Amino acid sequence: MDVVKERRDIVATGSPVPTADAGSARDPVPPVRTARRRELRWSDRAVRAPLGLLWLGFLTILSLPVMVWMTLLHAVVRGVQRVARALRPGAERREPTA
């Protein structure tokens, strides 16, 4: 068994570690096919890109109320915690820091 594996063997088996069924480095390995990227057509630029930007704007508008709600919820929870801490028996008064 060869200690050094060639790149094509690593690609074929998915692992640089030798395996029992991987064969030797001299076994032929079928070529790895790579998908070709297609060129952008005018319909992609004229239709899909603007629709994508509109979708991004819609998601932004949709997220604004969620951000406001979460901010208000955070403020309410902090206020309740502060009141609960002040009403707890034996709670010492602290001066607010800057």
C-alpha cells in the first residue's frame, strides 16, 4: 500500500486515508465532472435581479416591526427585573453608576 496518495485518489475516495476497497494509486479513476456555470441571460438581469431586490426590501420591511417589538420587550423585562429587585426583602440600595 502506498503511503502517499495522489490527488485523484483523494478526490475519488473522498478521504486521504487509505481504505481497503480504495485500491492502489495505479488504478484508473474516472474523471471528476464539474458543473459549468451558465451565462446570465437578459431575462436574468431584467427580471430576476429586480425581483430579488424587491424581495430583499420586503424582508427588510417585514423585519422592522419584529425589531421594534423585541426592543420594547427587552425594556419591559429590564423594568420588571428592576422593580422585583427593589421589592425583594433585604435588598440594599445601590447608587446608579454613570
